[in-house]
Amino acid sequence: MEPTFTGIKNIGYLKTSFDHAAMSIIKDTDKGWQRISRMPGSDLGLEESYLLNVQLTDDFNGKHYTEFTNALKKARLPFSEFKNPVNKNFLNFFISREFYKENGRPFKDTEFIVNGKDLKLEDKNLSFFSYIAKLIRGIAQKPSKEFIVNNDYLDSEYLSKGLCFGDDLYAIFGKDYYDEVRAIHNPQTVKEGAKEIDNIINTEMMEYFNK
């Protein structure tokens, strides 16, 4: 069963990027930075992370949460390991990418994390990756007017402590908290972010199949 998209709510997207090459110019007087950047054969490059957090519901609009648990069962992934630790109805999907060089050769490391648990791109997990890709593609195509963000969600720990595991957004953003989290949940921002994530998943899967 392919996931349906009407009724999915409280969708947030966050992207971070850190360019080591650019920062090395700024930090050229830092002894610690010099030691790391001069390690034999290593050339630090770009780090990127992409985060999409979405609440899945079972209601008259569709059985979104059930579809998620069924996708785990189909891939034989234990729900106990992939259950969201903050709220079982949330799906937190995180991608970490590192671009670097070793001995002049370019390399790329990509990690996928679902609800805080590593998800390896391998044969036995392909059906679940397909589910995730379809879900995210549906979010990218979802009309902006159908995006719902509940006010009680913005005030909850499900957001402040459940968006970025291990971080408290109240403490990070302070007085700017509401402006920042509303920007993270802006429909256009989410849709564009979902497209980026969809492209990454497609690229990684094509590279996997062509190995």
C-alpha cells in the first residue's frame, strides 16, 4: 500500500551545512584546527544534514501511522528499534552527508537515520527506503493550503525536544523560538526540503544499484 498524504500534519524541515574548506581560511590561526586539517592524506570538505519530521495519524483521511508500521514489518525492521522515542506517531528522518578527499581522491559518506536509529542502504531495507521515498515525494507535492501545524504542537516538547534529538529548541532559540519554529514548518520550506531529500534518496539508490 502506498502512503496517502491528506491529513499528515506538523511537518518540519531543517537543513544545516558546514564548509570546512571555507572555515579553514577563518581558522588558520587556530592550532587545533591546523592539526586536524594537516592530518596525512585527509582533506576536510563539506558537511550537510537534512531533517524532516512529520506526524502520522490514523483517521478518516487515511491510516498513515499504520502504513508506517506495515512498511517496517515488510522490511522486517523491528518497531521497537524504530519507534520515535518522543512520540510514537512521529517519523523523524535524518540524512547526514560528508564530502572530503583522501590522497586527492573525492569521497562521500551518507548516513540515514529513522527516529534516531541508523538505517543502512542494503537489499533487505530497500522496500522501506521505497516507502520513505514515496512518503517524502508526496509531501513535496502536497498543496500548501493542506499543510496543518497545530498551535499546541508548537508549544509542546514533541517539537522542542523531538525535532532535533538531544537538543532543546527552547534553549537554543530563546526569545526567537516561535519565529524560528514557524519558519521550520513553513509549507514552501518543507516542500522544497522534501524535494532535496527525495533527490538525495534517488541518487543514493541509483549509486547503490550501480555498484
